[in-house]
Amino acid sequence: MNEILTQEKSIYLQISEMIESDILRDIILEEEKVPSTNELAKLYSINPATAAKGINILVDKGTLYKKRGIGMFVSKGAKEEIRERKKKEFSEYFVKKMLTEAKSLGITKEELIAMIREGNEL
Amino acid sequence: MSELVCKGICKKYKEKEVIKNIDLTLESGKIYGLIGRNGAGKTTLLSLLSSQNPVSGGEITYNGQNIWENKEALKHICFSRELNPTSNNGVGTLKIKDYLKTASIYLPGWDSAMAERLVSEFELDVKQRMGKISKGMLSMVTIIVALASKAEYTFLDEPVSGLDVVMREYFYKILLEEYAESGRTFLISTHIIEEAASVFEEVIMIKKGELLLKENAEELVSRAFHVSGKAEEVDAATEGLLKHQVENHGRSKGLTVLLEPGQQIREGYDIKIQSLNLQNVFVALCGIGEK
């Protein structure tokens, strides 16, 4: 919740990703209330509509749900769901990107596996 | 290679100490950025450096010669002050052309061709009176004086204040052109930090009259990091480091560290580490609540 916003990505995406990573890191627990749109707006000096857009992405995904008149809460099972989704994104995004880069550098499959093993030991 | 050196300079206005024991060396051929909050002493420092204002203590020298009332040394220094149409020094009643003419008399290196070229590029009407033109146009006049002075050490006090974004970008462009051509030294104060960050070679930060740091701009930015995550993890990863702008929100915590040589953020913690820009660094060091 205390990250700084960058210029590289849309703010609403950064807001939703920040909440997701806070759930993964147990900074916000399941069934706990997330900061309101206005709190987020104040915290990051952003327009409340932008903050709401970030929150709504997570509502659509089922990560957050609304308790009428009280606020937004983290759904039960949200942490596991985010972890699964991130894993999938990891293989689709990071791994694919790594393989492309490795290919352009002429790194063989064996070399790449050895590098990952080595990295893992650190 | 010339240099302008301040040794232990102080400035008091009655009881109020606005510049406190500053040691500073400006080397020739660099563009320096002077940043500090409102009232930090930027304008006072520039006025001392150009001998427009006497120091209360300490000494400023140009190549070893004290600059105070030193005509030879002051030939090499120009401070183009920020102008104010309502200031009571009579500037408001002058026409732009008369103001520039006055500047040309006082500044021995005056380049009138350059002044004329800038007047037409800025589309200024020189017949207008200084008291009647906009803040942005006044800034343009101060820029013209600074650049056309051709002084080896040129100080600009908030040259971009009041300028629109197009003119601000244009100013930095002509500044860099002049710098590339002449190798003059520029010391520029600004509050619009990020726009100027890539222009500055070194940054001079002052805070409440004291010199906070003078450092290569890129090196400064490269050792500043924002750390965030779960409070315990952030605390563990940054243990022993000097922390700035610490913010808590529930279990989450965010803070900024400026790593000294040999220091590092500890590995193995589930935290997010983000690099900063010059403006972030400035806010971290001089923001509200920083002692």
C-alpha cells in the first residue's frame, strides 16, 4: 500500500496490482476491508474515479466484494486465486520473454536450465 | 579552469540567519541545479555569490580573489534576478528595451545580437513596459539578460516560473545550445525539478539555509530507493539505514533510503524496491516532517 506510483503504467492498473500484492504478502488479509476509494485518492494524490477504476477491476475478478454501506472487502480464497493467476501470468509473460531473449542470445536449453539452477542456489 | 569558492559563508537579516556556514565550490563548465523549498535561501545564496548582497561571515572568491566590490572578478559573474512587476525598484516603469539597454551597460560581455535574436524568438514587444507584461514574459526577459550576459558564471533564479510548458522546454534547449557552444557555468534554481533533472550535471540542495548536498545528479538518484511491503519485512531489510519519509498504512510500510557507499538493502525479504527520480529524492530529503 506504500509503493510509489510510476509513469510507466496506467495508475488504475498500478492500484489494482498493489492491492493484489498486498493480499499476497498478508498485508491485507482475507475478509478484511481494503482502503476506500477516497482513502486511496488521498494516499496517492489521485482522482477518486481512477482509484475506483482500480478497485473495480478486482471486484470484477472476484478478489474484492462489496458490503453495502461499509466498503470493499477481500474475498475468501482471494490469496490463493491471485497466486494461481500470477503463476499463470508468470509462465505466459516472464518465461516466454526469457525464452525469447535466450533465443536471441543463442543460449541453449541446457545452458538456460543450468543458469536457473545456479540462480536458485543463491 | 576557474572556480568560484564559498568558504563558511553566512547571511543574517537582522536576527534571522538565512544562510548558515555554507562551503561550496563551483567549477567552470558545469550546469548546476539549485533546489530547495520556499524560503530555504536559494535567492539569497545566488545574490551572495554574485556580490549583489554582502555576506555576514565567510568569504567568496573567484580564482582566489574575494569577489566583494571586485570589478574584475564580477565581470565573470551574472545573476539575472527574478523580476516582479510590482517591485518598488522602478523596473515596472521601464520598457523592455530600456531594461535590456541598462543590462547591456552593466554587463561587460553583453552580446546584443544574441539579445535581439532571443527577443524575436520569444516574440516580445520591446516597447511594452515591464510592469504591464505577464509573469512568463518577465521570465523571458530575465533569461535574455542571463544568456546575453555571456558571463562565465551565470545564475538564473527560477527562470521557468510563469513559462508555459512549450517555453520551458524551449528554454532548456537554448540553454543547452549556449552551454555546448560556450562551456559557461550555469547555476539554475527551479521548483519544477523533474523537467530540469536531465539538464543538471550536479545538484545543490539547500535546506533551511544549510547545504544539504552537492552531488552528481545521476549518482544521487542511483543511490536512492523506495522500499515498501509488510512493515516487519521492510524494517528487517533496511535495518541500520537512515530512513526518510516513513509512511505506515495498516500492516504496510513505505520509506526512502539513500545508500551510502558500502550500504545495501538486505536481500531475502519479500519487499518491493523502486528507484526514484530527482523530485522523489528531493521530497524524501526535504519533505514535510523531515528533520
